[in-house]
Amino acid sequence: MNEAGGPHEPKLDLVLVWHMHQPEYRDPVSGEFRLPWVYLHAIKDYADMAAHLERCPQMRATVNFVPVLLDQLEDYAEQFATGTLRDPLLRLLAKPAGEPFAPDERALVFEQCFHANHERLIAPFFPAYKHLHELAHAEGPERRDPHGYLSDHYLTDLIVWYHLAWTGETLRREQPLLRELMEQGHGYTEPQRRALLELIGRTVAGIVPRYRRLEEAGTIELTTSPAWHPIGPLLLDFDCAREVQPGLPLPAGGPYPGGLERLAYHVQEARTSHLRRFGRAPSGLWPAEGAVSDAFTRALAGSGFGWIASGSQVLGNSLRRAGRGPDAQPALMHRPYRLPQQNRELVAFFRDDRRADLIGFEYRKWHSRDAALNFVADLEALAGTTPGPRPVVTIVVDGENAWEYYPFNGYYFLTELYERIAAHPTIRAVTPRRWLAERAAILSTGGADPAVELPGLAAGSWVYGDLTTWIGSPDKNAGWDLLLAAKRACDEVLATGDLPAERRAAALKQLAVCEGSDWCWWFGDYNPAEAVASFDRVYRAHLARLYKLLDLEPPATLDQPVSRGSARAASEGQIRRSAQ
């Protein structure tokens, strides 16, 4: 029986993984949220993705939640429950009628409330929101009402429309309040804004319970990542980045001290977080950015995980290193792998980069039915031409950002895709946990192992198959050097034993935040300068907070931007402010 509901023997297994991650956005001192992306993605993407799976219970998928995201969802749920809002944008949505907007509040509204895809979320469907956009930019794309002509009523309507645009398609179809507010178009009252705020709160608070119920029903498998999303191979050994990129420049400060212990901290915190929230220990681990190495898989021994996943370029590099040349690789790409020399407990699945990127980047340009038909036909062709055991196609896709570029937040595409896969006679959607259980049954009866043996993993990630997104450039290495200095200072203080237990625990958690992958990911000229500058500031603030928790004065190096792009953006911003 096909697990997804078909009556025929499957010819291809599809492992579909949705990855949900947001970095730490809370101010390390005040707890204020600097950016609203956690709750906005909750009402647009996490809610929509759950609804699609609830409507198609025969579908099987895997959903990965990074604990640092879950921490922040939980924080927001507490804010809504207590009425103490630590997100400035939510406070503006709840602002009492007649209370004027302060200059910094006006600046926040104009800075934040046009961060929506103009082509998909503003122009085609929301003429009232589009009109607000045109009024704000009447003097040019960067002017945004420099003379303060636009009224507080305008700002209130803009805040409401921003949140309406960020609601998911399923939420709009299910909630009459959203339709009423969209049809009204303007002139929103305080009670209406409060009602919208309450709906947002209910939706955010319901995310974790909804996904827990989906797993309990057997529709999905829930998995985790190291808690604050560090690049595990780099915590263990900077030199591993040279396996694929020989001669890559590395941070001047040397290897990361105590990396094995730090990785174990992230992994254990992830398991604890997952068990508390979902009532079941995770069997799978999506390493941050799919970054793996031989040392990383060895470090996971005894941690309780049965499977991990990475990118197909990592598999290709690993096969070449094992002497299996390009001619052999096509037949070996759609197989899970065991790693007996590093970790006998683990099976590794490898993302089909081409097919995953079709969902992530290409199909948004297609008619939804054509895209779903194309994806299924492509799998049918693969099933009919792959020799040997039944192929396993692993698709790992960002479950958040892609849908902003799809019509209707991907509603029609995902509906078509799930229905066609769930009903397909020979394509079986399967979770890794189920696949591993079937493998165990085969092995228990003396059958051939469907997992192929791989001598080891070439260090790399799902991004280009290497680690250069996080290390190797001057800015990225400078970011690591700041962390290295902070880690050594932390080790020295903790070694004395003088720090109280509560402060010690807080310092270790703060160090984990600083070890997250997102900081060095942003450093680089390929990202928008203002975004780089923002993450640069937050990163240095988190490092400074770590020093304070250790009763140390933060070094002067934290006063200067890490990235040359950050410094340039800060300088240009100061020039613009002076000119105004």
C-alpha cells in the first residue's frame, strides 16, 4: 500500500522537507524585537503550510523547525497572552485612537511597512495599499513623506494594510475579519485594529499545536536543527572548509576553541526544545544550511538521531573523493547513504538540488497546475529510467521565503502538488522516519540494505556544496575573529568558577546566539548594504552582551562595523540624514 494512499506498488519514494528558520531578532538587553519577521511569517507561511497539510491528510511531508525560531514564536505567544508587546510594530497596530505618532514611530512605519513584494502582495490585488504606497513615494522612491504631510490616519491605515498583506491565503479564506477589513480599504478604527491584533495572536499561538497534531495524525514528521543554527563543521574545524576550496583564507584567530563541546550544547538544547514542544524526540536532524563533514557526523554519535540531510553537491564531492567518478554518480544520486566509518547510527539523505530549486525559484513563474504536472511528470520519468532499487528523491526547500513570490502565496500550487502526489499510484510520499522503519524491517529478515555505503562526507553545505557562504572572505573572517576573541574570554571567566550558576547559564546561551550561522551569512557585498549593516549591528550587540554577562568590558573592536559594506551603508545613511 502506498503510504500516501495509492493502491499500487510505488516505483519512487519522495521525501519532501520544508525547512523553517528565522535568526534571533530580540535585543540582547531589552528583549525588544528589532524585526518582525517571526510573527509575519507565522501568519503568512507557517499557518498556510499547516493548512495545506490539514486539507490533504493523505500527503506525507517532513517539517523542520529550528529551536531559535520556536523560542521566538513562544515569546510572541506570551506577549499576546499578557498584553505586554515587545515588538514595536505590534504596539503601533494596538496604538490607542487619537494618540499622535512620535517621530521615531513615523520613521518605523515608513521603514517597515512597505517591506512586501510589490508585484505579488501590493499592486495586483490591493488597490488601497497600492494607493498608500504611491502617496508615500510621490516625491521619489526614497523620499517617504520627508515633510510630514501624511496624517496619523494615513499611518494607521498603512500599518493595517501591511499586516493584511502579510496574512496567508488560507487565513484570508477562513477569517471573515480579514475580508471585511480588505473590503473596507481605509479608515480603520481602534476596535478593528484590536480585532486584527487578536487574530494575529491566536494564529501565532496556534502554530506549534497545529504541527504537533499533524505529526500525531501521521501526516508529517517533525525534525530539528542545532538550536541556534550554527555551522557545525566550522565549530569543529575551520580547515574543513579547504576540503572543497583549497587555499581558502581562514580567520586569523586560529581554530574555534571547544567546538565539539559547543556543538553538543546546540544539539542537546535542540532535542530538549523539540521534546518539550512536540512531545516526541526528533529522529532527524537538518544540519544548519545542510552543512556536514566527517567530524560533524562523528560528533552526532550517541545523540539519538537516525538521519541527517545535506545537498547533492556535497554527495557529488563525497563520491568523487571516494573514487566514484562522474559516470557512476547519476545512478547514485537518489539513494540514502549509511556512514559506517563515522557514525553507524546515521543515514544521510541528499537534496535533489535541481528539483528543489524548481519549487524554490522557478515554478513561481508558471501556472500552478502546469508546475505541479511538470514536477510529477519529471518524477515519473525518473522512476521509469532509474535502474536498481526504488529511487528516493529528497526535496528540501525553504518553507517561508519562496511563497512571497508565488501568486496567492503558493495556495494553488501547493494544493495541486499535494493532491496529485497523494493520489499518485506509483510515487509515494514518505517521511524519513517511515523509510528507516521499513529499512530496519528489511534488514531484520536478512534483506539487502537499501542504503548505500559511503566512506565519508566531503565538508560542505547545500549552498554551492562548500562553506564559503560563512567563511573565507575578509568580512566573514573578521566576524569569526570577533567571536573567537569572545569565546576565549568566556572560557577564561568560566574556568575560574567565580560566575554564579544563573549567570553562567545565561552566558552559555548568549554565546550560542553569537555562534549562529546568520551573522556571517550576511557579511558580503552580494547582500543589500542596509540589511548587512542591520545584521552587523545586531551581531556586535550580541557579542557585547556576552562580555557584559561575563562582567567584562566589551572591546573597542565591537564599536566598528565588521563589514566594509556595513560601514559604507552607515556612512551613506548619515549623509542622507544630514542632507534632510
